[in-house]
Amino acid sequence: MDSDSPQDVYAKCLPNNHGYPLWFPEPSSRLPSSYRQDGLQIGDVGHVSRKGTFNVLLNICFGPNHALHQDLGVSFGFEAFDPIKLVDREVEVISNADPPGCIITSPGITQPSRTSQRDGHYEFAPSSAKGAILILPDGATSHDLPANEHFRKVAMERAFDWYEIAKELYGESVSSDSLYLITGFYKARSWSLA
């Protein structure tokens, strides 16, 4: 029996590195309002739940006294390194990374055709058991950190600490290979996934 979640299938099948989808991209209401305003950010460390939410643990660009860390009760693990100072020019932002009306399909799925202009119904024909379709009516913006070697180094040094934090906050539902350090993301106002 295949145990891949729908998010796993999407991430494996969709071309062009469109990442890991969040079925529920809104930040948790338990996070500080200052964090919820922008949502997922470069430097976030966390894991994707089977429901498709990103459970943020910490952000390596924020210091130990940042509201995100204080609210989550995460203060250990910061003693050995200073927060990474990220400046705007280091982040590549592409406003129309995917233009409005963009439809992206995995290999083996015919390009969907719209069956109705009014209600957004599409038809497609898969030729394999697994596949993915992403429809972006309003397009998407990408944020990427092209030079992320320093992030990789910090991740290699701190992965065990982060896993311990995750186990403390979320229990045994977090496996040792399921933590993510965000170095880029796509955001869209509206989307459909299949």
C-alpha cells in the first residue's frame, strides 16, 4: 500500500520545483500576530503535517527574544550562533513567477481544458496512476534565496536541536527526516490542486 500523502505526490510529480504544497497555508492562530501577518518566511524551520499545514518551530533569522520564539517557548539552541541577518537584496522576488491563469501539470497528464468560463470547471486526462495539476487563476509570486549555503551550514549544525524542539512541541508525529528549513516559497491568492 502506498503511504504517500497528497502533498508528497504533488511534490514528487509536479515539474519546475514548485515545492511542497500547503493544503492549509494560513499560519496557526497560536502564533503571534506579527508573524501571522506575513505567514511563511525564509528562515522558518518546521514540518508539514499530514493535514497540510506548516508547523513552524523557529526562524533562524530571528533572535531568541523574537515574539515567535517567545510565544512557542523556544529559546534554547540559539546560544551557539547568531541569527542570520537577511537583507532584502539577498532574496529574489518575482512578482509574476507564474502568470495569472497558469496551469502546471505533471508528465502524463494532458493540459486541462476549461469546460465552463463561469464556474472554473476543467477536464483533464491522466495516463498514469499518480500525477499533479496546479491551477493559478491569479498567478503566483516567488521568493527565493539563491545563495543559501550559509543556511545549509546552519541546518547541518543545528538539525538535531531542531528535531528535539519539534518533538517537544509536536510529540512523536515528527520524524527525523521531516523538518524543513525554508529558503524559498511561492505564494498565490487563489489556487486549485488535483
